[in-house]
Amino acid sequence: MVDKTYSAGLISQSFWFIEIKKIIKLINDGTSEEDIKKMCIEDNLFGAAKEYRAKRIYGYIWNRTKKLDKPLIGIFCSSDLATQKVINLIAVLRSDRLFFEFMFEVYREKNILGIPVIEDADVNIFFKNKEIQSEDIALWTDGTKRRLRSIYFNYLTDANLLTVVDNKKTITPPILDIALERYLDACGDGAIIKAITGVE
């Protein structure tokens, strides 16, 4: 399920697909949280430039992996690259209410209406609407919202849900792996299926 609070925390994060894949493999192999933390920070598993950076990346990625239960980790480990990227995106959507609502209210809506392109203006309108709903978001600077907009587009591009050519951002919704779709349905995450695939 998706977190309840609004946050601009994605500004400090990346898609980190290669990094999360390493962590999930370790979890699936039965490595303890303590050993994983040591490998990330002391052994610099992610190749971070400084130790404080390794700690921060580990913290963010560990929080993200906590959104993946054992069945979903199993699906991740047996899936193709495209599905693994979608599962990483699902972990982000479960962690970040605002990004989930962007996917549900903008990405999905565009797909339903048959409008194949997302514009910067679509995201700006989305943030304007959220400012009315949330005092917290109303206090964010324009710079914060611009950076979040950029990050949303980067995440969707990295997950293959958006194709960018000459600044034109074309929606490319995935066909979900059947095991993943059944899992999400069973978890009561039908809204995430709709958000990602862009269906009514």
C-alpha cells in the first residue's frame, strides 16, 4: 500500500536500479540486514565516492526494499529486466504518495484519453491542484517542484514507461507480467496496476 504523507524526498534519490538489484539478490540469498549494511557501507558495494554518501544511498535503498515483501522479491528474481524495472518503480510508488498520485492522475489519465504525450505543463497543473489540497505542498518552492517534475520524468524513462526524443515525452505503458499483476491484485494494489498500465 502507498504511504499516506506527501513528501519531496525523491529530490535526494535516483532510480538506483542496479543498486536495488544487488540488495534484492542478497536478501533472496538469505543475507542478513546487518551484513548487507556492512557490505554497502564498509565494503562500498555501490562504489560511492564518500562513506556518508554510501550510508545515505543504503538508507534510501533499504527503505525502498522494505516495500517489497517476500513474494514480490521472488517475482523480481525470476523476472526479465523490464519487469524488474517496473517492480523497482512499484517500490517507489509505495514509498511516495505524491509520485503515485501523479502516475494515477496524470500518466493514467493521459493514456485513457488517448493523449500519447506528457508535457511539463501537465505536471505544473498537477502541482497547482495539489497545492490546493495540501498546505505542505503549497509551501514548496518553484525550484522544488521543477526538480520533482524532472525526477518523475527520469524515473518513468528509467522504468521504460516514457520515451523521450527531442524533448518529446511519449507515454509507453508496459504490459504487466501476469505473475506481477496477480500479485498486485491479491495485495489490493489494483490502483498501482491502473497507474502503471494506464487503464480505467
